[in-house]
Amino acid sequence: MNIEHSELILNTDGSIYHLNLSPENVATDIIFVGDQYRVDKVTQHFDSIEFTTQKREFKTTTGTYKGKRLTVISTGIGADNIDIVLNELDALFNIDLKTRKIKEIHTQLNIIRIGTSGSLQTDIPVNSFLLSTHALDLNGMLHSYQITDISHPVIEEAFIKQTNWSIKKPTPLVITNSKILEKKLTSNTVYKGITATAAGFYGPQGRILRLALQDAKLNKKIDSFNYNENRITNLEMETSAIYGLSKLLGHNAISMNAIIANRANGTFSENPNKVISDLIIYTLDKLVE
């Protein structure tokens, strides 16, 4: 069965619609960054560059680092953008763009997010690295898909109960990372924990400017959540979408977070660019070990 033109949209040159990419432009090991300007901060360390392009906020560069072929792509901010990026990347490898048919042989991708985040725990300081063992989805995008096989109902129900979660909000989901990539990127300098993925930066993350929050105590409830010694360590806006879609599509995914703020202590890094740069080098070196 062919996929309709309205569902799988291609540009006039045959590239995938939003990303402006063809299969040969992309490696199977892919680094996600949110900021388009951070792509160059990663690829400046490459031995060589073979391809680069940009359409909208989606900038992609492919090259080699210490002999390993890697692609770096900027996703922009939020789960909705991840929905575009991951579905289109998967299509490049697992759908024949000419016949519009799903390929019989599945190609598995390795997705590594390098992003910034704020710690929710007093003992995880600014300027540290954190690896997301699980993602707690609070934004609802994944509910558009069949998620029963990737969710963890016991942890989800415990979170709903402990936080008195509003029934008017999307039901929270918990998704695990790729243990293969976790093992590769782990060290004794990296913290680990559950990363909560919010639907926005202000109200959804408990920030108050001029608008009152639906639950002004929600952040404290999130901070204090504990299930079998598993706690929520940080907040950001992409990880759960990356983990959820990767699981559904049969790919490996890991999220590496540069902690530039500590919400519990009210502190912010004096040099956030250095923390991000250090995490980039750490991640690249771990990927080629």
C-alpha cells in the first residue's frame, strides 16, 4: 500500500518536506540540539563536513568526528517540533520515498539529544551533566499515537496520585531511554534521573509573570515525587517526545542535559556556554569510544 502524497510530503527535488533532506544526507547516529546556532558548536569539532542545509529552524550538518560519521540537526523547541523531526528522519530510512512504501528491512537510528535544562533537586548543581533515565511526558503530544506498549502505568498512576494531577490536563506518561546508549554515555561525573518534559517554558514549568497558575504548588509536588527511589530531577521541553517516538519507531534514544539552572536553589550558571561546550565534547568522545 502506497502512502498518500498528502501524508508523506516531499519537496520538488524529492527531499522530505520540513527537513529538506534526502536519505544519503543523514548518518544513522544523529545528535539533536534545540538551537540552530548550536549545530556549528558541535560540528566545529568534526574532522570533515560532507553536507549541510537549513530550512526554517531545522539546520542539518553531516560529517565525521574521529572517523565516525555523525549528523547534527537542530529541532527547535518543543514536542511538536520533535514530532516533525523524528517522523521525517524515520521516513528517510524506513520508507522508500520513490515508491512510497514501507521498507521490509528496518533501519535503527541512534538519537542523542544534547540540550540545556534546569535542575529540580538541591543536590544536582548548576554546571553539571545529567542523563535522563526516563522521561515524564506532561505535554500530551504522544497521546496522538498508540502508546500502551511503551508506557509505565504503575509509575504514572503514582505520579498522578502524589501530585493530585488535574484531570483536565493530558495524562502523564513515563518512557524509558535506550539502555544501550545509557551504558555508552554513563560515567561517574554524570547525574541520572527522570526528566519531566513540559508543554511550555512559563506556566507549564511553574513560572509566574502576569498569569496565575492552575496549580501554584505543582513544582513542589514534582520536586518531591518519589517512586521506588526514582525522582524527577529536571524540567525541559523535548525529551519525552524523543523517547516516546523513538520507542514507537524502533530507534535508540538518550537525552544528555547541561544543567544551567537550579530551580530549587534559585541559581543560574555564570557561564552556561561553557557547560554546553563541555557536554558537547563529553558526548562526542563517548560516542566514538
